[in-house]
Amino acid sequence: GLIERRQDAKDRRLAIIVPTPAGLKQAKTIDESRKAMMRSVHSHFAPERLALLADLLEEYIAAVNAEGLAMIEKATGKP
């Protein structure tokens, strides 16, 4: 009961998945809980350590993206 399927009005072959009111409520609960947990986790770190973590995560994500693009280029032969 968290999502429902609807047919696209323009193309009835397509199905659109939308959250129900209960689904939206559950998503909000999850979001709020996740944010509260992250605030608690962050409280264990000094501000300069959190800044370092943020920098390292940005560097890591950039490396993952670079490797992903390289794999796509290798597979497709397109830059």
C-alpha cells in the first residue's frame, strides 16, 4: 500500500508508479530518521574532521565517476 501503479494518459502502454499517502508518510519518516541518525554520527567528529571527511568523499566520488566514464568509453568506443 505504499505505491500504486497508474497508466500514462498519453500512452496507455506505460505504467507510472506513484507513492500513496501512506507511502509519502513512510518516506518522510525514513528521511527524518536518517537525518537524525546522521546528526548523531556527525556529533562524534570534530568540525575539522568532518570537513576532511567531506573532502575525501568528494575525491572518492570523483574517482568513481572517472572510472565509470572510462568503462563506458572502453565499452562503446565513444568519449
